[in-house]
Amino acid sequence: MARLRLEGLSTVMLRNIHLTLEPSERLFLSGVSGSGKSLLLRAIADLDPHQGEVWLDDRPRSRLPPPEWRRRVGLLPTESHWWAETVGEHWPASVTVPELERLLGILGFEADVRGWSIARLSTGERQRLALARLLLNRPQALLLDEVTANLDLVNRERVEAVLEEYRTTHHAAVLWVSHDLEQRTRLGGRRLVIHDGGLEPESCN
Amino acid sequence: MQLIYLSVWDLMLAAGLILLLATLSWRLRLGVERRVLIAALRSSIQLMLIGLVLEQLFAQTHLLLIGLIALVMLLVAGWEVLSRQKRRYYGFWGYGIGALSLFISSFSVTLLTLVVIIGVKPWYQPQYLIPLLGMMLGNTMSGVAIALDQLTRQAWDARGRIEARLLLGGTWDEAITDIRRDALRSGLIPIVNAMAAAGLVSLPGMMTGQILAGSPPLEAAKYQLLIMFLVSGATGLGAVAAVWIGSNRLFDERQRLRLDRLAPPPRME
């Protein structure tokens, strides 16, 4: 469990963002496209140059090696990318079989998915497997970027269920970028909008 | 061993072929006639000039002067590498990566050849140093240019894949390793192919020249082998250096992929 704290994050698009997410907190972020939602997530994961510091509890990002930091704040992008031939090659070496099978089960896969070819996966399968791949790293916080945008109803519910389960059992703070108003209201939690480079509460209308 | 001297007339006849090619391009609307003519003109002037310069140069052994010429050769080869890049690094590194890799590879192999293999005294005797260095630079240049171009192009296209690896806790080294390997392979393939086909498909240019100039074929073959091995070694060294420095420059100290260090592609004609 960890508290995620952003301290004065600034990029080309964002001005001096301060934000704290408590352990287990789910925060929805929305905003028109191009407002900098993805940039904010990328900045937290330290993918782009920017100013500011991010903390997980009392550990500042700058004190951790970047790979270690990125494992701890799991960023899941809208579209997943794969570099090897089969699914199993993308899993961390440290993963245990029961843990893997349980996670794959909830996401609707059998254990033989390990040998599946990446090229033959559907969009829904890719996204669910990308989520599995991410959670196997046991991140302390989750940064989700429109992760259900390309999914059908069944898959969206599966992904939401897994994310909710992970959030509550691991007390992970979840920063969730979503366009989907229905999803934001249904799942609940704090809601903010990025506007003009800053964060504002989402007006309830 | 007798040398058959070429007359101006002999060269004019050969140049006629270039004119023919240009006419062909013009008639068939290939649109390369200007480039063909300019390239032919450039090569004539450059080679004639260098011939004149070399005649003067070979007559003396002034280390400083020879060093200067070697430097000029390196700088020009560096520009050549730069001009073959689709996406160049901004700033000094755009030029620096190519020139540095060429320097590391060509100069060290040339030096090794002069001192250890051929054993010329003094080692900087221009009749050996200049043609050897030219051969090394000319060939290493292509390998370095191809490898570097592949590296930056592929990194650009594979941004999502590279960042996915970083996001899952991979180091920059792991994230770029496939691309680095591919780039290196592309840089080495031409010279390896040339080695494999040598003597079967065609006689390599240097060996042909030596035979035409009157050397016994076996001696010419030995020299050709020597040059080929040296060139392969230098190309490998140069490509490794370029890809290594280049891939380092694609990431910063926080292991972020910095594609913003690459300039947009120059407009090709």
C-alpha cells in the first residue's frame, strides 16, 4: 500500500500539478483530447522530461532507479505493445504459477495462453493480457490511460473487475483517465478534469 | 611488369558511355540525367585533383601534412555519413557519432596495417597510408551510415514497443537491444556479402585495377584479401561504435526514450 503524491509537475501542457492519492483511492481524470491527460500519466511514470517530483509514501522518485520506479507505478496505455513472439515471453521471470493462473482465470484465459502468438490476438485479448502483464509486476499504484476504450461490454467488465480487485487487495492508488462518463459515475470516487494545464473538480451535471 | 598508360582519348571514349547514359535518361524521362552528369563531372575533377595532389604528396614524408590530409578525409567521410541519415541527431552528435566511429575504426585498423602487417618505414609513408586510409574510410562509411540510419529509423517506428518495455521495468539497454542488433546486422551485411561473392561474381575493383596495371594475379589476390579482411574488421568496429554511441544518445540519464533528440527527416529530392 502506498500514497501517491505529485508535487509541482510541469510539462509543456501542464502547469505545476499538485495531487495526492491515498492508498486504495480511485481518482478519475477526464478532459478534452489534447488537454494533457496522457502526458500527466507519462510524466508520473517518468517517460518524458518534465519538472517536479513524485512520491510513493516517503520515497521520492528521484531516489529510485527508473526501471524500479516504473515497476512500482504501473502505467497501462490505451494500446498495448508487444516485443516478442508469444505471450509468455512478456511475463516477468519472478511470477509464480498459482498467481498467474488465478489472474488469467479472472481475465477469462486458460493457462495455455502462454504459448499463444501475439500476432493472432484480438484487441480485447491484447488489452486483457497487457493488464495481466502489468499486474504481475505488483505495482503499488496504477496509472490507467483509457484502458477500456477499445473493449466490448464483456471485456470491459472483466477488466474493471480485475482492477477493482487489485486496488482493494493491494491498497493501490488508481489514477484512471476515462472519457466514459457512465464508467466514471458508475464506479464512483473523486473526479477531476484537466483544464488549461491545471486540475479542476469535474462539475456534476 | 609493364604499365599501359591511358591517354586522354581513352578516357574520352569511356566518358562517352556516361553521355550515352544521360541521353538515355533524358529520352526515357528517368529524370536522373543532371545527376549523372554532375556526378561524373565531380568524380573527374576530384580524382584528377587527388591524383595531382598524391603525386606531390608521395614525393615527401612530412607527418604534419599527411595528418592534415587524413583529417580532411575523415571530416568529409563524416559529412557523407551524416547526409545519408533520414533522422539525424540534433547538435554536435548528428555529425559527431559518425565521425567518431569512423575515426575509431578506420584509423586504428590503418595504423595496425601499416605498423604490423605491411611494416612500412616510416609508418606514415603517404604512398601506403593515404590509399589504405581512403579504402578503410570509404567502406567503413557505408557500414556506419547504414547501421546508424537503421538504428534511428527503427527506434522511431518502435517507440510504443520500446516504451512498453521501459514501463514494465526494463532498462534502456533491454528496451533497445533488438533494434540495436538489427541495425548492426544491416550495417555488416553488405561487406559480408561482398566477401562471400568475391572472385565468383566479379573481380573486386582493387584487384582488377592491380591486374590491369600489370601485377601478377596471385599477388593482386593476396592484396585484395588483405584489404577485404581489414575493411570488414574496420566496418564491424565502426558500426559497433556508431550503434553503441547512437543508442546511448537515444536515452537520457533517467532512461527515457528521447526521440526529440532526432531531427525531422530532411526533404528528399
